[in-house]
Amino acid sequence: MIRISIDAVVGLSLVLTLYRLFYGPSVLDRLLGYSSVTGKIVILLAVEGIMGGRPVFINLALIYGVLSFLGIVIIARYIEREV
């Protein structure tokens, strides 16, 4: 019961954040949307790993979080050079 409500709340906020990702008025808004979406995916993976008893998902959440952070830094550096 609790897992369903946590997944529903994070899923709803993920859908609302996708609007910022796709229709952000500037590139920086889209970068912020990308950062938020990846953070919420990490949360979903971690919750599924803890509540579902699958420790592999926690490892996936850590790896995905690190890779998304590196992607955000690379994209931010690219945007900084363009401006």
C-alpha cells in the first residue's frame, strides 16, 4: 500500500517535470528539467529496491545517479562555452 502511493506521487511529479524538460523556455530550464527527471528516476529505483527486496536496484540507482550527474556537468560545460 505504501509503495503504491510513493510510486504514484513520484510518478505524478515525474510527469509534471517532463513538461519542463520538453517545453522549457530556455536551455537552462531544460537542463533543470533533465536533472529533476533523473533524480526522480533514481528515487523510483531506490524505492523499488528497498520495498521490493531487490538490492540490485539500489546499485542501479547509484550508478544511474552518478552517470546523470556527469551528464549534467558535461551539458552545463557545453552550454557555458556556447554562451
